[in-house]
Amino acid sequence: MNNGISLRKGVIKVFAITLGCAIMAIGLDVFLVPFKIAPGGFSGLATIVFYLTDGKMPVGIFMLIMNVPLLIIGYKSVGRYFILRSLYGSIALSVFIDVFAYFSDKYSGLLMEKEALASSGEVIPDLLLFALVGGFAVGIGLGLVFRSGATTGGSDLLAGILNHFFPWMTVGRLLLYVDGVIIVCAAVVFQSFRLGLYAVVSMYVTTKVIDAVVEGVSFAKGIYIISDKGEEVADRIIKEVERGVTSLYGRGMYTRTDKLVLLCIAKRSEIVRIKDVVKKTDPNAFIFLSDIREVLGEGFIEWK
């Protein structure tokens, strides 16, 4: 039974990695690479090399060449299963990128379309829109890969490896430096400061979308209530709103008195009702809200 469940989970993870890589490839092939938008990472570096070699070095192949040594180096530091999933992810992404590019002919077709529009005096495609949509697609795909416990290699894995050699620098800062250098190189090679800015926009969108996919979209609120009538407030919320409440013991440092701090995780549609209950029960209560990324448990998302 356990083996069957493990196998099913493994298949689901492989499917999610595959789907994520396919979505990433579409974002790169259709919206980013054809317009010389290189939003950091190995995909950005591969885009630069692709144009420097006049298309003789495919983006996917170059990314794979860069990723394999990194995966080998990171084998001992990040674990076997993670590396195996990441190896599969990097291979799948590289294959999807070059296969989709071959069949859709986006590298040459969209560039020719852009040049034709520019020469005819018509409106040039909105590069900002391509940067946004491309960043969104890459973020969705990479988020699915991350949620499956893998990566596609790239600058995030490189930053993790560099952290072992430069432990005083955080992985996030190293990643920022690596991606920043690639974006600056792209702006210099393509001789366009504007393309560099588009790459920054695309990378920002990708980062935000990855967070939303991995951590969950904010759909709930954490409500903290500090009241002298904590017991009564909690009872009314439980009965009238039918939402659970947890009490935490706190101490007001100004008054030096002990108080109950109520914590309630609620859906957005319940916020107004809870506020109304608190106001009617104790107008002097102190209340503040915080965003909750993901809630697992009864009344929200069930554990799988």
C-alpha cells in the first residue's frame, strides 16, 4: 500500500516537473528569446550566446552544457534524489526549448516579423508585454518544478554552490549578483539599455509568480485580537462565525498586565463578520491582520 502511494506521488512529481519545464520553454521560446530579453539565469546567458553565435548554439543545448557540471558538483551538498530530479528537470527543459523552437520557428519568425514591422513604419510589438507574459510563464513553470522538490539547474543552483565557498554571503544575495551580471552583459551585448530594463521587469515578475505558486496565493487572513474580554470575544466568534480561535498568553509591557491574545485564521469573506463581533463585544479591543499564504487543515485545504 505504502509502495503504491509512494509510486503515485513520484509519478505526480515527475509529471509536474515535466509540465513546468514545458511551460517555461513556451515562455522562453515565444516571449523572451526572440526579442533578446535575457532575464538572468542560464536561460539569459544562453540567449546571449545564441545571438553571439548567430543561432549556431541552441539555447537548450547550451543550458544543458552549463547545468550538468553544476549538478555533478552539487551532488554531495544537496542530496542524491534532489540532484536526480533536478537533472531530469534540466534535461526536460533543454529538450522542450529546442524542440518547441524548431517546430514553431519562433527564433527566426518573430524576429523577421519585428524587423518587417519596424522597416514598414508600423507599430513594433510591445516588448514590455512580452517581458511580462514571458516572466509570468517562466514563473509558473519554475514554481511547479520547485514545488516538486527539484530545480532546472541554473543560477539558483550555482548560487547555492558558491555559498559553500563564500559562506558569509547569503544565497539570495549571490543569486542577485549572478543574475545581475547576466542582465548587464545582455544589455552590453545587445547594445540596449532598454532591453536590460525589460529583463529586470521579467525577472521580477518571475520571482513573484514563483512565490505565489510555491507558497500559495494569499487567500486567508491571520487575525490577532487583544482584548480584556478575550473569553467572550472567542466564544462569539466560534458560535456566530463558526471559525476556530486559539488563545495565546501575552503581557502588555506598558500596563504590566497579562492579557489573552486571540489568533483566528479566517477566509476573506469572514473578515467583516469577525470585526463586527469584536467591535460589539469590546470596542476597546486591539486588532490587526496579516496575510496568510497557505492554510492546511479543517475548513481550508485538506492534507493530501
